[in-house]
Amino acid sequence: MKSLLLGSAALALSASFAMADTIRLGTEGAYPPYNFINDAGEVDGFERELGDELCKRAELTCEWVTNDWDSIIPNLLSGNYDAIIAGMSITDERKEVVAFTQGYTLPSPSAYAAMAEGVDVEGGVVAAQAATIQAAHVAETGATLVEFPTPDETVAAVKSGEVDAVLSDKDFLAPIVEESELIFLGDVYLGGGIGMAFRQSDDELRGKFDAAIASMKEDGTLNDMLDKWEIEGKF
Amino acid sequence: MSCPPPTQRKRPAIFSYCSDPASLEGFQWLSCYLTTGKHMAFYVSFGTVLLLLAITAPLALAFGFFGASAARSRVLPLSLFGKGYIAIVRGVPDIAFFLFFVIALDQGIEWLRHKVKCPGWDEPIRQGNDFLVCQIAKMPLNDSPQWVHEVYGFSLAVLTFAIVFGAFAANVLFGAMRAVPRAQMETAEAYGMTPRQSFWRVLVPQMWVYALPGLSNLWMVLIKATPLLFLLGVEDIVYWARELGGSKTARFTDYPHGDWRMWYFLALLLFYLAFTKLSEIVLERITRRLSHGQATVAGEAQRKGQAKGAAA
């Protein structure tokens, strides 16, 4: 949008301003409580509520789009949507390709979960979702990493005994551990919190959302939302 | 200007007793579970797949027909174009072609629109990793409703499928055109038909019977290739089966269940089996009809069978 200001054709300029107000938000839709598809088939979760509130504050019309986790960054860069809001942790590696807003969660613990106590998470076989900070962490430890395209499949792999343990966001695993025979083994702190990701050339739009996140932190609405969706850590 | 409020746990009121699923059991629970909005989307996606097949098959056949006609043309550039199309597309793995072509096509269209609609643009289109065109050159426009985006994605998928399967069809038709007995063409020429006339009146009507085994094979492969839609970002039956089958905890759904992916994929398997079986039956009938009166073994057998029937 910064580039729009530089456009010379006045007509094109005025037309584009009217249109630039619809922002397409890309999410995965498979990562409760952050984002998931509810029974009605719509995007739901903490980030749905947060994103809608942010759009209201930034006075933008937003449209939700779901996309595979694997191709979520390439599709942002090629312009299929304008922002990623998909439980994406802020890391240096990702900062090389996309630009993040400030975090809207604190660096939250990731946790190992397994079927029994005493599993060697540093030397065994550990599942993680592909292209996540957890996968990167497992690869750094001595464990054998098995990657899956969706978070759900990582949990299924532990339950079926295909792997010894799973490493994932603790907020994602908590409701699963509560309802199944899985147990937590230990926490690790990874990443710098979760933020929205934008194209690096899209500074103006990123600024709007950044300001909206800051205002939600200030008036405490963000904390209420984190509470509601039982996500650890408050601002 | 604001976003629609998030709608949570909204159920379609198909059955009145579905308001409290936790208290239901057995058949009633299942009837509610299978009629959630999410399941409706799953059922609709079967329609998406069938629609894809219905549009792609004739389009691919058309591509194949033009490819084959071009390949056997006497005009050298046209013939090279036809042969090149067949060779290149047949030689590249489907997945590579699907991933490359859709992105290239999408960006190509946006680039062309950008050139036409924003001539005053002075920034590079590629900035680092980003692909940037002006807002009004976006395809579809950013503020178009979601269904426009979906239709556009679907059309790209159809076109890609048609190009890939068109190349195979072209190869089949090319062979079929050459399989029509030379004597038939010579006879046509002897009657004074121009090359164009003999092509349309003699060659084309007769080639189908030779093309059919190859084309029916292609149709089967096309049916089986539809899950590639998922790769192209279209929410097809594979996407929904995986999404619905994954285990669900009670906090985020009214219908918690374990890992049911096996059952959903079993349903897909049955769907594909039933559909290919149906196709086989239909193709069998078409073969019988096309063989009628043809100078082939099958056509000859039909003729003799009829003669025998008449004699008895």
C-alpha cells in the first residue's frame, strides 16, 4: 500500500484506495485453540476473535482464508492473502522472508507429550509439525525427528506408537492431554511469541495491525481474550 | 467496515433434537454429527470433484484433439508445436507441473493485468521474495467475495488438469488417427474429397474406436488424479476427510471423537471405486456403440452376430 501512494495515475490511485480496505487473513484452521474449523465449517478460535477485533480497530474489512501450513508463507508472498495469523512464532529465520507485528502472545512453552513416563525425548523418536520451531528444536537435540504436515497427525503418531513423543505448543496439547492417556513430560521455551506476518514490502498495513495489537494490550482486552481461550502468559 | 462477528457453535437446525449433542447416543448422535455445517461442506466437495471431472474431461479432449491435429499438420511450426506440447507435458511429473504451472499462470495473469492497468507504476514487481502488483491488477480483486476467489482457483485447476490430460489425449488421438486404415483415406481421395473433407468425414468419425481404449484409460487416471486438487488449494474431499477425521477434543467441538481418519478415507475409497466401476460400465457401452459398422474385429463380430440372429 505504500507503493500505492507512489502510483502516478490519479484515477488508478483513487480506485485502489477504495479497494485496498479488504484485507485477506490467511490461517491454517487446524491448530486449536489458536485457529480451527468449528462444527459449522467456519474459522474459529483465539486468532479468529483477535483478528476480527484487530480489523475493527484498524477499520478494515477482513476476509478469512485457510491455507495449508506448508505453503502458508509462499502464498502470502505471491499475494494470495495479505497477512498470516496462524499461531506463527516469531523467529529470526522467518524474519528473513516476512515481517512480523509485535507478539500477541508471550513466548509460550512448548511441551513434550508421550504415552508413558520416562521416554527419552533427547534420544528417542519425536514427532513435530513440519516447518515449525518445534521441528527445528527436535532436529537440534539428539532425537530422531519425524515430521507431519498437520498438528493432528503428530498426536495420532504418538497414540499409535509410531513415535515415542510429540513436541508441540503446550496450549495445543493441553486439551488433548486432558482428555486422553497422553501425559506431559516437560516444557521447553522456544520462539519469541506469536505474531502476525506480512510481506516485507507491506509496512503500512503491518503498522496498522501493530498499532491495533498495542491498543489491545493497553486496555487489557488482549488479556481477556487469552484468558477466554486458556492460553498461557499475560501482558 | 467491520468484520462479521465470529459465529461459534452454530448448528443447522436440520433435526430439532440436535441442540444438545452431548446427551445423544447412537443413531441420533450420528444423524446430528453427520449433518453439521462442516459435514455439509464435505458433501459439497464431492460435487466439486464431479464438477471438475465434468468440465475437465471435454476440455482435455478438445486440447487433445487440437494437439493431435497440430502434430500431424503439414505446416512445420504447427506440427512442431503439437509434438512439443505432447512431449513436454507428458515428460514432466504431474505434481511438478501442477505446482509450477498454477503459480506461474496466476502470476502471469496478474503481471499482464498490471502492465495494462497500472502503466504509471515505477516500482519493481519483485521486491526480495514478494510478488507485488497494484491492487486493481490483482486476480481476483482483494475485495471480491470469497466465492470469486474459489471459482478462480478452481478454474486454474481445471485449466491445469486439461493441459496435462490434453497432452496424453493428444498422444492417444494422434495414434488413433494413424490407425484408421490407409485404404479408407485413399478411397476418400479417389472420390475427389479435399484433405479437409476427408479428415472430417472419414478420418475423424473412424478414429474414435481406436482412441477409446486409450481415452478410457485416461478417464480412469483422471478420476484418480482429482485428489491433486488439494495440492492446488481447492478444499476437496481429501482436505475435508482429513479435517473431519482428525481427533477432536470436547473444548472445540460439540462432537468430540478420536482419530477417525481411517473411516473417512474408507468412505473416499468406496466413492472412487464406485465411480470407476460406473465409468467402466458406461465406457463398455460406448465401445459397443462405436464399434458398430466399423472395419475392426469388434465391428465385424457385431455384424456377424446380427447376420446370425437374422438367419435364425
